[in-house]
Amino acid sequence: MASNGETREHWGTRIGLVLAMAGNAIGLGNFLRFPGQAAANGGGAFLIPYFICLLLMAIPLMWLEWTQGRYGGVRGHGTTPAMFQLMWRHPIAKYLGVLGLFIPTLILFYYSYIGSWTLGFSIKTLLGQMPHVSQAQLHEGMTAEEISQTVLQPYSDFLGKYSGDTGSGYLLQPDAFTLGVFVVVYLLTLWLMARGVSGGIEALAKIAMPLLFLLAIGLVVRVFTLGHPVSPEYGVMEGIAFLWEPKWFVERDGKEVFVLLDSKTWLAAAGQVFFSLSLGMGAIQCYASYLRRKDDVTLTGLSTTASNSFAEVVLGASIALPAASAFFGVAAAQMIASKGSFYLGFVSMPAIFSFLPAGNILGFLWFLLLFFAAMTSVVAMCQPVIAFLEDEFGLSRRRAVAAMGVFWLIGVQFAIWVKGGIDVYDFWSGTFGPPLMALVEVIILMWIFGGEKVWQEMHEGALLRVPRFFYYCAKYVTPLFLLAILGTWFYENVIHALLTGELFTRPLEAAGLEVGWHIWAVRGFVILVFVLQVFAIWYAWNVRKSMQRAEVLPE
Amino acid sequence: MSWQGWVFMLSAWTLFTALLLYCFYRILFANSGQGREED
């Protein structure tokens, strides 16, 4: 078991670290989730809550997580159970840190599978095996429903067939190709993880991240040169206007509400910032634990935030939705955005590429871009469990990767075969877990360990002096913000759900899923994962205690 | 697009592009030796 940070691996270069951290943050959410969220929550006006959440919550949390990660790393620990214990000498602290293992584990179980779809779709697109719909079927004045039922239906069916969601039963039936591509992604990830932090994760980021930005810029240029392919009324600028025009009033439950006073808009902005920056997941601390004692955390932490926001606000908002608007018109683009990220990325975009010259190549590049975004996040979700096994159980890198690989292979089965499995995993790890984890860590850091000590620790080797404003922000505003988010979540998903009798069905039935034994099986597995990880923490600390006792009292 | 839309879009683009360029410039070209502990 590691007792100090001298034997731990380190990042090879600062730029490699920044790219790996950016890769951790930048994922499918930047290119698929952000445009939909902005469109549904006030367009340009959404940027106001987005920016406030970024400033008052995300940036302070990012610096806190980097600081905590480096603090734990130089003491030989890369995961939150030990980091929390180092900062709060209370027996419960290490168990609270289980969230930093539990959340990335659940995300890995479903996100890796969805990430494999992007590779599968890129291969299918390149080989010309996607459906093909003639542009002649499109004409001005088609309603959103008509477009959905004619032009987009073959692509929707294709996605259903790819994921195995074709029948009415509880189980999915993906074909051999889908499973084969996942196996490739799985083995590739294990190979990268076995090569280590610098040789695997950093090497991947150094290749994938520059390529991701180049591909995204190339696609933005192509989208902006689409012109008016269907009608003079439909164009990219109409889509851009739809996305950026501030809508100060949005419709909620049949009523017009001022967007800046609407809790749903604020929750959407906070959720977007959280999920897309990978905050409150334990993954940032884990990466930061491979820093050296005097390595900067302030400038590099800010770089992660800047890269992520640039990727979603500038690049992500300029590809899928404006392209949909150019071919289908603003009304249909709105309908596409409202149907969610999968519909935008896996249904609408392939249809658009099929209308363009060299569409196979463009479609291939689009899915390759998404694949790079997904892969760099998948490796980040693998790392906490591996680091935990290495640091707290003294396992070699290879053994830790093998153990994590077995665990991952079991967990992903529920995402692959069970209808709604992905939704159950996402509900706990994507909506509830990160704000709770963030609240716990901000209290431990700023209130128990001590804000001044954290501030001092943060500025060790800092390349950027953080304005004092952020100290007060992290101490008072960020926890209040997080409490408000959790309070709203609790009201909507527990109190309101109890009153309406939807406690066990609410998020799933709203998504059109039936809550049967299969959903309870996934929920049971989620609880089992949580219990197993709590047990692993208990066992690791007990073994350590016995070893320490043996050292103190030699026979 | 109305002037408000242009203001929102260009402000957001400028802010995040400038922040990204500033951070990467500082990381790549400025203070490159500072804060690094030799192995």
C-alpha cells in the first residue's frame, strides 16, 4: 500500500496533463447535450445562468478538486476515500469518499457502451452501410412531424436496430457488430490503462484532443458553408439565431415564465456545467493526484474549464443544430433538439450527411470526433477504481486494470441488454451523485480542513494568483448553490414524486420506459456496487490498521 | 438574427476563445519552468 507520493506515477508534460484533463471534461455532452439544453432553456438567455453557474460554482469547484487531488497524490492516495480521510480525521470521512468511486464506476458502465456506438457508427458511415434518404424527399413547408416520419425515420430505426431496441420486451437485442465494436473499445481502453497514466492516458490525449479540435473546427466550417440547400427560408444562420436569440420568456407547464426566475432553467445550466466539466465525480482529483508537489493547479485548472466551455459554446453549438436548421428548418430543428442528444447526434446528423457530397467521409469524421470525445472521458472514468486498487490494496497496475476490467464487464451487461439500464445508471451518476459529492467535498475542504489552508495549498507552485473573490465564493456561495440544486432535486424526485405516487417510476416512465423486474434488477445491481465499494474501503482500512499494529508491536 | 442575438453569441465566443488562448499561451510559452519540481 502506498504510503507516500514518491513512488506514484506522474504526468510527463504539463501540456499532456492539460489535454488529458480537457479530454476528461470534453465528452459527448459538449457536442450533443449543450445545444439541446440551450435551445430548450431560453437560447442566448441560457448563457446567463450558464455563465453564473460556471463562475460561482464550477470554477471554484474545479480549483478545489485539483487542490485536493494534488494534496492526496503527494501523500500516496489518488481517490477520494483516502483524500477525505486525510483532510478530515473522522472515521466516516473515508466512507463519504465512496462517491468518488461509485459515480465514475456507474458512468463507465453506460458511457463506455454509448462511446462504442460512435465508433460503430463511424465505421458504418465510412463503409456506406447507413440508410440513405434522397434529398428530393425534403421540401419547404414540411412539418416537423412529417420530417420525423419520413426523412429521419430510417435513421431512427437504424439506431434502434444498432442498440437492439426493436422489440417490446424488457431486454435489448444488439447484433454481433454492436457487441464486437464494444469489445474493441473495451480492449483498447484496458490496453491504454495498462500502459499507465503517462504512457496510456496522456499519450491518448496528446493525439485525440488536437484531432478532436481540428475535426470540430473543420465541421463548423463545413456547416457554415452549407448555404440554403433546401429553401431560401432554411439556413444555418436561422439555426444560429434560434440558438442564440435570447428568449426571455419560456413555456413551463402551459405558462410563460421569465427565464431567469425559472428553477428548471437554472437546474439545466447547473447540470450542464457539472456533467460536462466532470465535476463531483472524483475523476479530476484522481488525475490531479499524479501531479508533483509544486506543480501548478490554478492555471491548469482554469485551462480545463476554458477548453471545455470553448468546446461546447463555440464548437458544439455550431455543428448539429445549425446543420439541422439548414436542411429541415427551425421548427424541425427545435423538435430534433427536444428529442434529446441521441436523436440529434445519431439520427439527425447521419441524415444530413447523406445529403452532402462526400457525406460518408463527413459522417465518418463526425462520429470519429464523438469517439475521441467519448474515449478520453472513458479512460478518466476507469482511473479512480484502478488508482484505488493500486493505492489502497497495493495491487500492481496490471492486476488493478484486470480487476477493474472484470468489474466493468459485469456492469456493462445491464447497459447492453436491459431496456432502461442506461437510464438507471444515468439517473444516479449523472443527476443526483455529482452535486451531492461536490457538496460533501466543498464542506470537507472549506469548512472542516479549513479554507485558509486550502487557499495556501492551492497557491503552492501556482502560475496564476486566484482572486480572493473565489475564496468567499467557494466558502459560502458554492455550498449554498449546491444545496439549492440538491433541494430542488429532492423536491422534484422525492417529495413531489411521493405526492403523485411516482416515486419509483418518475424519471423512467417520463422517458417512455416501463418499470418492471428488469429495472429493479439494475437498481439492485447499483446498490450492490455501492455496498461492495463501501466494503472495499472498510477492508482496505482494516488491513492497514492491522499492518500498522503489527509494525508497532513486533513479535 | 437581432442585435441581442449577435451580442450574446459574439460575447460568449470572444470570452471563451480569449480565455482558452490566454491559458494555453501561459502554459506553452510563459512560466514554463516555474513550479516544476525536478525529478
